Amino acid sequence: MTSVSLFGRSIVQDANSTIKPLDNDTFIIRPAWNTSGLTELRFGILLPFSQTESNVTARVVWGGTSAVRMAINTINSQQMITGAYISLILRDSYPDTNVSNQIAVANAVYASVTLMQQQIIGLIGDISSSWTGLSAIISTALMMPQCSFTSNAMMLSDKSMYKYFFRTIPTQVIFADAMVSFIASQGWAKIGVIYADTSLGQQFFQRAILQAEAHGMDIVQSQAFDPKLEDLTFSIKNVTDSAARVILVAATEVAVAEIVTRAALEGYMNKEYTWLLLGTPDQVLEARIELHNENSTAGPPLSLNSTFNGLFMFDYWFSLNGYAPFDDFARQWAALNVSSYPMAGTSSVFSNEGLAYSCMMMMANGYKRMLDASQNRTGALYSLTAGDRHEYMVPDAFNTGYIGPNGPMTLDSNGDLSQGNFLIYNMQHGQNIQVGRGLSGDLKLTHPLMFYDGTATPPPDTPVSLAMNPSYTSPVSLAILTVSALGILFALIAFCMVILYRKHEVFKASSPLFCCLELIGFVLTYVSVIEMLDFPTVSTCYLQPITFTLGFLLVLGPLIAKNYRIYRIFKNVFLTRNVITDWQLIKLTSMVVIVDMILLMVGLCLTRPEPMRRKVPPAAYYWECGTNGSSDLRFAFLIISGVYGALLLLVATYLVYQTRLAGKHYHRYSECRQMGLCVYFTGSSGVASSHRRRQRRTRRKTSSHRSSNQRWKRTKSTRRCMIS
């Protein structure tokens, strides 16, 4: 069999095709069998065949070309497109390796234009995203579909510039699906995201939001960073200081390596945090660690073997062994003659060969569907060969349900794959171990995981949530309990003294009945403070406002009544009767108490308070008595009760002010000064408490025990009135 020099590589002609040069940089490959009576449909492939700088690139180029040729052999042998056969025109996009970058770009543009002048109806290529972008602009201008099996840059998703471009390699954005699926498999529900402020990072973040919502997760914090890596420390702290403990990082491998290095230096690479990285930057990270250890003398050195245990990395999966379409492709690939098909003839598939094969098959299937739908097939074939362009051959035209070696080739509106295949790697004692894989969204873990602490137990996705309600055994609660107990004890002692010495001149002058009511009020207010401690229950949600309100009224009501009697005696010049009986004052006090208690009972029945949990960022919470009903209704009753209490304080303040000098006209025992101080302290405490309540509603971050302290302080001020 004869051989031909194809871009400097000797290729043996096989029985399926013949290779002929059109010029030094262009070759055509046609079927070797008789094609008379069939219409030739030409497809072009634009790749840097002549580049010699990278063996990896050379393998991708020649392996991809062999896969495209294998696809064409299958298409032609099966006569997939009735009445036509496919020829392949190869053009070198990198014909001269000894030129400057500017000239190389000009050569690439020239190669694209000359290839498209060869009456091709579809284009496959290029390798790099930048050069693919150049050819895709030209193919879009000519309304020619173009497919790439290697270019994954996000700019190529812009349909305003690349309307006819699609690709069989997933973009890195799709790794958001893999990461979120892995997170769901570990039972995590809260995540943080650090991403580069680039098209890749922004689209990754948007996709992560959609996937998180689909899985019922919450992105508790996110932060973009400058691609110049100038604000990494702020970005890391902003996310790690939140409630997020599972953190996704989306950027280039260099940026990702820099982020995890900074995170380690800041102390965030520990058992509390789990880091999920886009790509596999382990080699870049190792170089970054060496650089840091050489140049830094502060702190312990970083170690890939220990510092970065538990990292998870996500990368493409090309060799889908065990997947039937891929295994069938691999068998055909192994059957090829490596002399005729470079990089083939082996059971192992290097990387993108299956994607290149799918490019050609999707092109053929798309044109087949278009021709099958045509009412004049002969005319449609002639139109294609004549160079007529079809504006509807956009990426969606190639969504034919084709399932390739790498899974279903389903395109979204941007011409990108809607699903992809991925591998999951886990850093375990310095080794990047493959622990899982995903095929078209189906996640499967294949190896035990290891987290930072060396175990396979997933750490929590949020910090340990702390309850801010002071328990009965906490120092704050013990202090409050001590003061409240002492207050209750003093009130009971005073109550007994009043009963025992009720006929004494001093006690009799201060109205023993009203003193007893006030002391009962003090006991109730202290009890209400105790009810605010620990976690509320349904019972305490009802009892606390009842005991506090009743206690407050029993303290303030008798003060108003007694001051009113003094006011009537010393300020009313028209008074014809000097005696105002206790029974009359009891009726006045009862009216004050009953009105407010009726309002309170109606409010409790309508709002039905119950314990409710309130979050306090980043990782705390407290329980308070709230309502699931209308907040407006609850607010209305709070306003009514507040206004009523304020009116009582105003009346009490007015009376003590008017009677402040009454003691000068009464040379026996007088308690006017003491009652005045009680009312003044109560009023000032109420104003301070109202201000603090407004702050709590505004900030929504005040804990339950702080609210208890405020009310305790108000009760402490009122306690001074016990002597009256």
C-alpha cells in the first residue's frame, strides 16, 4: 500500500479512503470506492497539524483527525445520507512555526478563509479557544456550522458573535452540576462560592444557584474576586467567616491554587472546612507550595501531604470504560491501523477522540435530518454543493438525539452540552486519588473519601449552631435567678411586715392594702423575669406577658390611686369631704387593671403566641415567643398596650409632680417623695426599654437573654418602690 506525506507525517493509504493534496497546506480525503451517482458533501477540519512544540497538542490533533475519519468511514459505509457521500478537507491552521504571534494569527485567519472556499458545508476545529474564536467569527459570517471538540472558553457561548458554533466538549460551567450533586450526596445543604469575576466564574455561579435551588440547598455566601488576584484574602474571609463550611472555588487552575494556599495560610484549611475545586490544580498547587516554603520564614511550612488533605477536585472524564457506546467506539478505534490513522490502533483512548467522532456524527445527523425533511432531496443536495447557505443550520439543528461515545450530545441554546462527564479526585496524604465519576449527571462514588481529619465522615456544612437563650445553669441566668429570688424574698418579707404591723402609724398612713397589692405586683414581675430564661414553651409564651403585665399594673395602679388621694386632699380647694375611702381607690385600681388585662387576653387569644426560632448570623439562633398569624394584628395589640401603659405613666407622673410638696403641709409621716421617685424611675426605665425594643426590631439580631436583661433592669428600678 502506498503512503502519503500529510503535513510532514507519513500516512499509509488504507482501503477505505484516499488522501490527495490540494496544495501544500490543504489535503482532501475521499472514499476509495466508486462514488458515481452520489453527491459529494465536503466537510473541513482546521487544526494546527504542523505545530511541534507540544506533544499533547499533537496527540489531540492527530487523534481527533483519525476519529473524524473513522466517523466518516462509518457514515459512508452505512450510507447514512442517502444519495451522498462525505469527503474531508484538511487545512493546517499553523503552517509556519517560525513566525511571530501576529503573523501566526494572520496565517490562521487566512487558513480559515481558504478552507471555507473549498465548498465545505461544515467545519470542525480548532484546538485553542482563541484560534477557534477567529474561525468561528468567519464561519458565522458565512452561515456555516462549526463544531469544536477541544475549545471550552466561555466566550464561544456568545451567540451574538458565534451563532453557528457548537461543541462536543462541555464547558467548565457544567462542573457546577457535578459539584452540587456531590454536595447533595454528602447530605450538605449550605454552601459558599468563591469565583473569579470573569465570564467563566459568573456563569459558573449562576449555574450553581440554579442547581442549588433544584437540590433544595442554600448558598449562604458568595464572593467574586479580581482575576488579577489582588483581593483574595478579603474574598476568602468574606465566605469563610459566614456560616458556609463547604466552599466551591471556580477559577483558572493558577487562581484556584493561589486561593487554597491563601486559605491555608489564614487558617481555613482545617477539619471545619471542605473545599471543592474546579479542575485539578494539584501540580500547580505543589509548585505554589514550594515557592511559598522557599520565600517565607514566618509560620510552619505548607505540605501537600498534610495541609491540603480532604480537597476535592473535578475534571473532565473522556475514557468512559464500561459505557456501551464508548466501548463500541473503543473496539473500532483499536481495529484501525495506526499507520493509516495516527494515535489509533490501541484499546486506550487518549482524551478527546470520542468528542471529535461525535462532532462529525452530529454534523452528518443534522444534515441528514434536514435533507430527509426536504420535499426536493435532489434540489437540496445540489443547493448544498453549490455553496448555498442555510441560515437555520444553527446548533439546535444538530440536536438529533445522537448518543456518542461520551454520552448524549444534547445542546443548549448556546450550543454547549447540557450535560457532561466528570471525575472526582480527593487529595489523600499528598496523592490525588480518583474517588468518583459522573456520567451525564449520574454520580457514582468508587473509592472511600477522606476529609481533612483523615476520616470518611463528612463534616457539618455549617458551624455548630449556638443557642443564645441563657439556660438556667448559665452565669447570666444564675445572676438573674439570684436577683429575682432575692427580690421575691424581700417582697414576701415586706408583705409579712405590712400584715403584721398594719395598725402601726407609719404603715397605716401608707395604706396597707395598697402596699400589699404593690408587693404582689413585685413578686409577679420577678416571676415574669424568671419565665424569660431558658427556651420558651407554649405555656410560658402565655404566662410571661400575663404575669408581667399584671405585676406592672399592680405596682403602678396603687401608686396612681394613692397619689390621687393625696392630690384630692391637697390640691382640690373645692373638696367638701376629707375622707376618700380605700374602697373607692380599690375600684379605681381595679378599673386600671381590668381594662389592660382584657386587652391582653384578647390579644393573646387572637395572636396565639408560640415558641419560634430566630437566626442570628453567622451561626447562632435564639427562641422567642412569636406568632405565625398576622404580624399587623400582633403589632396593633402591642401598640394598644404600649399606649395604655404610657398613659398610665403620664397620669402617675402628673400626680406625683402635683403632690411633690404635699409633705411640707403634713408634718407626720409622708411618702410623697418615695412615690415620686418610684414613678420617675419606672417612666425612665420604660422609655429606655422602648428604645431598645426599636433597635431590636431594626437589627433583628438581639438575643432572647438580652431582652430578658432589659426587662429585669426595668423591674429592678421599680423594685425601689417596695417601701411604699
